Amino acid sequence: MRLKAEMFQRGGSYKIRGPLNKLPQLTEEQKRRGVICSSAGNHAQGVAIAASVYGVRAVVVMAENATQSKVDATRAYGAEVVLHGSIWDEANAKMLELAERDGMTIVHPFDDLQLITGQGTLGLEIFEDYPQADIVVVPIGGGGLISGVATAMKGRNPKIRIIGVESSGAPGMKSSVEQGHVVTLDRVDCMIDGLRVRRVGENNFRIVRDYVDEIVTLPDDKIFESMLWVMSHAKLVLEGAAAAPVGAFAERVGEGAGGIESGVCVERRQRESGSVARAEVELSMLPLDGVRVIDFGRFIAGPYCGMLLADMGADVVRVDRRQGSEDRYTGPITSPANGAGEGGGFLSLNRNKRSITLDTSKPESREIINRLAKSADVVIANLPVAVMKKMGDRL
């Protein structure tokens, strides 16, 4: 197995490729008016970087829950950032409104043929670096990357197999291909922003339908496991969407696909024989019975660490901070083992934890938070410094 390590691109992902191909093809009038896009974060940085290269004004509309580091990085690259809505589709609607008002050129994050062509350069590089590849596994959010990669690679080698991977909580492309037309999902139950799309692109759908051999889906918790596997074995830090192909590859090897020999194959067999992954072995050596853990974590990584500790016997208390909410205590939380069902992606990260919800606007609630932190053996708090300061001196 080979990994195409696009996190080393400027901007931290492959998303710079498409805008670098599209922006130089704009007319002078279009460049004068500027460009606008909506994005979960990586496309935003790609557009911002490309716009700075070509001296074009860029406006980026993001969902209000976009990762703060991506918001800050996009602004640092010179783009104007507008926050709107809770998912990409809502941010996209706001972007269309602003584009109409100001006459700006839309750089769609996936449904744009010039952008798709730029993303396809990734596939061409795979051929340059590893021409003997016979299977390529690509994540699917809206479909931009897999459209470009499939077009480029099938053009070079029609026999190569292209497999797409979606979250089982957001199977927009798989559903569209099965029904023969683009569908809009009624609901999305996915925590991974790069895969959380209700409706894939029309251009992307047509390309995937014609050039992609298979689409598989994985629950979010399997994708999170793949993130940890890559961190442990390849020493690379991936986003969830980037880890999805590794998870799909591991699942396929676990089903006995022939002719594949890799670290993923070995790891899967270890799990099936009753062993556990290396990272889990190190944790399981700790005496966790009776260990008190307070989980203030956010951004997936913190809650996931808390989930591992809870599974190993620690007493984990999950603390949610919501202004204006009633203080309440619940737990332990249970969820389907595969993360399926309503809220399953979230619940799977908090299974076996007790839960406390506190209104941080109340002084007495802030005091409870401080007491919890002082009483804990372990505090999980992967929070911005400004937020930690508001929570109390102890953190």
C-alpha cells in the first residue's frame, strides 16, 4: 500500500491543485471582480493561496462550526472569511447570494470541470511515482478529487480499478449512482467535515458513474481507527477524510482480498486473532480501573482519547459547555457498536462515559468545572488557549 501524502502541500491538502488550474483561466474582468467559494476549510485555503499567487481578491464562506485553525489559516493567506450556517450546503447558499450581489466568479469546491482537471494532477503524479498501481482508493465528499483522479488514471490505464469511500452517515455519491441521478440526502450523520455533504456535484456524479468501479462506505468510528493506525505506523497526522481510504483498504483485506500484502493486512489479522493494535497495547498496560478522567476535549481527537480510556475501564466524565442550557447529569452513554443510527457518529465517541452539561455563563457552573478538573487523575482538554483561560485557572 502507498499513501499519497498531500498534507505536505502548501495549505495542508490537495485542494490547492484545482484553484491553481482555474484562476489563470479567468478573464481580466473576472479577475478584477474577484472570486468566491464555500468550503469546509481545505478548499478555502486552496482558493486563498491561488488568489494570492495571481493577485485576485478572494472571499470564502464557511460553516460557523468550521475548524478554527482553518479559518485562521484562510485569513492569513489573504482571503476574506464569512461564517454562515452549520453545514456546507447552508454556507454554499450564502455564497451564491454574495456572488450574485457582487458579480464574483464562483470557485466551486468540487462541481467545476476546470477545478476537477486540476485535482486530476494528483492521479498523474501517482502514475509518475508508482506506475504499477492496480487499485486506487479515493475518499468522496462532494466528488471533486475522485472525479479528477479517475479521469486522469483511467485515461492512462483503463484497466486500473478506482474505488471511492464515503462515510456511511453521508453516502451521497453511492446513493446517487444506485438511483441513476443526483440525490439530496434527507439527513447527514457524519462528524468528518470533508465527507459531510448532502448533495454531490452533477459533473462529479457523471464522471464517477462512468469511471469509478466501486463505492464503499465506512462508519465514522472505523475511519477514526484508521487515523490512529496511520499515526502509529506511518507517523503521519491525517484528517478523517484522508484516512477513509486506509480504513476501506483494511476492511477489504479483512475480507480476504487476494494479492495484497501490506502493514494494513498484518494489522487486520492481529485484530482478528485477538491481539490489539500497538497504540492500544501501550494504553492497556496502564492500571485504568478507578482512574478518573475528565473529558473537555473537542475536534474529535480529545473525545476519541476519552473513549479509548473509557473502554479500558477508566471512569470518564464528558463535560459539555453550552451557554443558556440547563445543568444536567446523565450517563453512562451507550451507542451502537458500529456508530450507526441517529447520532451514532457522535455517540460512538462518548460511549461508556458519564455526561455533564453546564452553562458556562453561570459562576457556579464554572466553579463545578474547576472542581472536576482538580479531582481528576487525567484531564483531556485539547482546546484553544482563550477557551481554556475562560474555563478557569486550573486549566
